Amino acid sequence: MDEQRKTYYIDVGTGEISQSATSSTYSFIIQANDEEITELRELFDQNYSTEWKNFFRAHVPYLEYHYDRENDAYDNTIQQVYGMIHKLGDDEAKRHIESMNILPTKE
């Protein structure tokens, strides 16, 4: 049984997911069920944790950015976030994400 979809307002920068458009800081509008919102929240939480690891790594001068697993993990997760928003988003969200060229291309 497909759960009922609700409208959510997403701010990727802060990781905020809201059912209220009272804040003008949202970036995308999506239609999602509870399971999809839980999955998106877990991705945001995972990136928040990775951001802290990156903060501490930034203070270790001998580690270069391009050899850093935490940065790779963040990049992978943010790509998953944008993939979900593209899948669940309205037409404007889809167009914006496609213009970013952040999603892998299908060959």
C-alpha cells in the first residue's frame, strides 16, 4: 500500500525539512511519504556527522583534500540527497538540480 504523500519544503544547506512554507529559506518543494522523508532525514544526519569529521580533519595540515575519505563520503551523500529531491521534487526542483549537473549521467 502506497502511503499518502505530503508536501515538504527542503533547505539542503541547513538540512531542514518542513511541512510549512512560512520560512522563505527553503530551496525545494517535494511530495513524499513518511518513509521517504525518514530516508532523506537520515541522509542529512549522515552529512551533518561527516561535516564534523571534516572540520577536525581540516586542522590536520598533512592531510590533503583529495585524499580524504570523509570528503568523498560527504560528496556521495549529498549526491544521494539531490537524487532524492530530483525524484520527489516539483518541476522547478527537477530543472534546478539538472542545471547543477550534480547527478550521475545515464550512459
